[in-house]
Amino acid sequence: MSSLVAARDVAVGYGSAPVLRDVTFTANPGERIAVLGPNGGGKTTLFRALLQELRPSQGTLTTTGRCASVPQTERSRLDFPVSALDVALMGTIPGRAWWRRPTRTDRAAARDALKRVDLADRAERTYGELSGGQRQRVLIARALVQNAQVLLLDEPFTGLDTTSAALLEELLRELAQEGRAVMIATHDLEQARRWDRVLCVNGRQIAFGVPAETLTHDVLAQTYGAAIVTLPGEDPAAPHHAILPPHHHHHDDVPPH
Amino acid sequence: MLEPFQLPFVQRALVELLLLAVLAGTLGCWIVLRGLAFPAHGAAAAAFPGLVLADGLGFAGALGGFGAALLFAFAVGRLGTRRGEGHDTLTALVLVAALATGIVLASDVFHSAASVESLLFGSLLAIGPPDVRLAAAVAVVTLAATWLLGTRWLTTGFDPASAPALGIRSKLPDTLLLVLVALGAVATLSAVGALLATALLVVPAATTRLISNRIPSWQLATIALAAAEGTLGIWFAVELNAPPGATIAVVAGAVFALVAIGHALVPRVAKAAA
């Protein structure tokens, strides 16, 4: 099975000093990969490198198949006069010359993508009036319109109620099952344990592997530093139970322009 | 009642305003959507010293005005991309400096103080064929740019951080929007002057924004509203012997106030009735 993303010894940043280094991992079709790390730890920087907005200063980063980002919904303007369909249609821009307007095929693709995320009946609704979970799925539809093989989701579960979160988790499972790689920046350890791989970063790659073997107390302590809280566990094989405090969701690893 | 519209200079003013309504409807919506109202006002004000300079040195006023407005739009546009506060403050400072420079040039350098009022508040009833041609050309360019670049302006404004990942890496569409703001400001100068340009470029679009939730319907409603406000403004101006630019601005402001009040009251009335 050929991987969709292969990173080897990658260092990437905004100026001379890399924000993130020593990154070596692969993302295969069908995998859901949790990207864990503190705010400012390099998660957004990694995603920007995968989107080819930043060039690695060191190492090799190969992507086969298109990467598309699914940002947090609060980052977009909820007061804009756009429908869910308009937002999904934004995903057709990369495939079109700048002087061309969306064609009928583009509109059909956007509608199909909305159908894929169970929002066919919400296509004409104003984006800002949708619920947080629905908005997140519209942004996933926008990524699907780009025929993305690798989806990069930035803390997509933030602010979602239990039902919306369950719906979204099921959707991500299906999208992976269809042969995509889904990378999800998250702070939720329990969720990360349910997925296929975890990638822990904090200025450098701390660990990468299957959750059961990777999410050790040591790795989490290195990933989150002093922010980690440990509780004594009863299981002698795992003497400490790690708990992470709630995080803010700023993108503080993006430097000022 | 319609007698004023039989006068040739009123008819010419009406044609000018209908062309500017197209500009107000297309460009105005982008100005409001992308938060460029203050820079648009600044660009128009900045055109004032350019016009005085052109008048004094004897070259085309539109050229002088456009040069100054463009310079301003770029300075503000560049500053706008930077983070932090102080952007509005700087716009305001440059705006004041532009007005002061214009007044000093007009009164002390070129001694053309007599034309200052028409440069600042427009002279709609003294409009000439070159003004109409300029308005028509800018309206056509704006329509074409909206047709071609509208999706990109929308996408960049909707989520600037994601725009590069969506294939919008060039700064050109946004730069062109600033050029259009400068062009639009210059095109409105002869009608409503440097200080009242926003009465056409911003107020109608801001009014219809309250009641529209899609771009195409918003733009069409703004064209219709700007045309109606302009027509009503000219009629009032001729009937009451009032300055037309200011009259149009008052009409536009009053309509905005009424729509804003209605917009605020309707949900409450509906709630009370429920």
C-alpha cells in the first residue's frame, strides 16, 4: 500500500529557526491520525507544510494526492451572505482558471459533496445560520469538492455537542474507509486512542505510532510539558493516568505578518 | 411634478447617477463586505489634493484625483494587511493630511479657492460628457471585475487564512479591488464630491445589506436603491434649490436610518405577535 504522505526528517518554520523539526511519519489510505500537541507546538505549521504553503527547510515531505484543510468554523466570517452551497463551491476554485466562473459541473460537484456529508437539504441555507456541527461538515464538503485524498482537520470537535460530535466522528470514519487519510489536530486523548495512529509534536516530533503503544505517560509529558496532570492508576502496568487540562484554541504558532 | 427631468442638465445628471448606481451596487457591496468603507472614504478625500493640483497645473482632473486616490488606497491597503491596532488611526491621519493639503494648495498656492466647494461636495448639475464617460467606463470595468473576480473576493474575505489552500495565492485580486475603490472614488467625485463619495459607494450597499442574504440579490437591490435615491435626490435638489450632492447624501442617510430602525423592530414585533 503506497502512502499518501511521507515525511522524513522534516524541519519547517517561518524564518530561520524551524517551528517544528524531526518529523518522520507516513499517512496511509484509510488511516485516521490524531495530531496531538500543545498550542504553539507546531500542529498548524505541519498542516501548512502539507498544504505546500510552507517549504520544509530540511528533510523531504512527499504527498501523493491532494491535501485539503478543514479549518475551525469560527475562523470564517459567519456574517457573510453565503449559502452552504456557496461555501462548498469555494472548493472548485483550485481546479479552475482565474477568469472562469463556476460551471454546472462545479455546482453539481458541490451539491454531491454536501450530500456526502448529509447536508443536501441545507444547501441553500445561510452558512452562519447552521449549527457548529453542520458548518464543520460544510467545510468538509468544501475539502471533498477538491478531490482531496488527505483531509487536515483543525480541532474539528471544538464546541460541538455530543450528538454533532458523534455524527462528525462517524463521517470521518467513513471518509477514511473510502481510502482517504484523515489527520485531525485534537486535544482529546480519549478520542485519539480510538483512531489508527497518533502523531505527538511539541516543537519537534515526540512520537508517532499506534495509540496503544504511543500514548505513554512519558510521551504525553514530553508533548504537553508542565500542562499535564497525572493521577495514580490502579493498573501496575500503567501506574499513572494522564489528564490534560482544557486548552484554548488559538493558532499561536502562526507568527505575525 | 416631473418637470425638472425635462431640463437637459438634469437629464445628464440623471444619466450620471444611474451609471454610478451600477458602480454603487457592484463595487459598493464589495466595499461593505470587505470592510473597506473607511478606506473608500479616505481614497475619495485623498483625491481632493490631486484634483486641486491637476486644476492648478492644467492637466486632467481625473488623472490627478486617481493618482492621489490610488496612492492612498495602496498605503491603506498595505497597512490593512498588517496586524495590530492603529490602522484606522493612520487612515484618519492621512485623510486629514490630504484635506489640509488640498485646502492649502487651493487657497495659497494656486488661488483656486472658488472651486473648492464643488471639489468637496460635487457639482452634479454641471456635469459634462467626460464625467459621464468616466462613470460609464468605471461601471463597465467594475461589472467585469465582479464577474471575473467576485468568487475570489468572496472567498478571501470569508476565510483569509484558508484562501491560499483554496488556490488563491496571488495578491492580485485584492490589489485590483483597491484599484477599483480608487477608480470608483474618482468616478463619483464630479457628482457628489470628495467628502460625499460614500453616500454613493457605501450607504446604499450598507442599507440593502440589512435585508439581503446573498451577493447577487444584494447587488441588484443596491443598484435599484442607489438609482432611486439618486433620482429622488436630484428631484428634491431642483425643487428645493438645494445642493444635489448633499441632498442625495441626506436621502441615502434617511433611507438607511429607516431601514435600520425597521430591521431592528421587525423581529421584536414578530416576537410580540407570536
